[in-house]
Amino acid sequence: MPQLLKLKDVIATTGLSRSYIYALAQQGAFPKPVKLSERSSAWVQSELEEWIDSRIALRDQEAA
């Protein structure tokens, strides 16, 4: 079963600001949140982990 992370956890995991997370998601460069209710959203943990892995792979590619 997929785990969901609230915004504070996404910020703590990525080190990105709230506004930058939403801006990247709007551009399609970051996983989009799942709407839980009118005022609550969360991110799928596996999608966030894949995004982090892709950033690491990009870094490693550029270093090679």
C-alpha cells in the first residue's frame, strides 16, 4: 500500500521550500500532490523517492 507524506515531511526530505515544491510540480518537474480533502494534500512516498533517485542519477551522469 502506498505511503503518503505531508508537506512538512516532503520539505524535510528534499530540503526544498514549500513554494519551490509547488512551482516544480506545476512545471511537471516534481511529483504532483494527491488531494486528500479541500485543504489537505500529500505526496506518494515512492514517487518522491523516484524523483530523488533521478536527481542523484543526473548528478552522477554530469560527473562522468
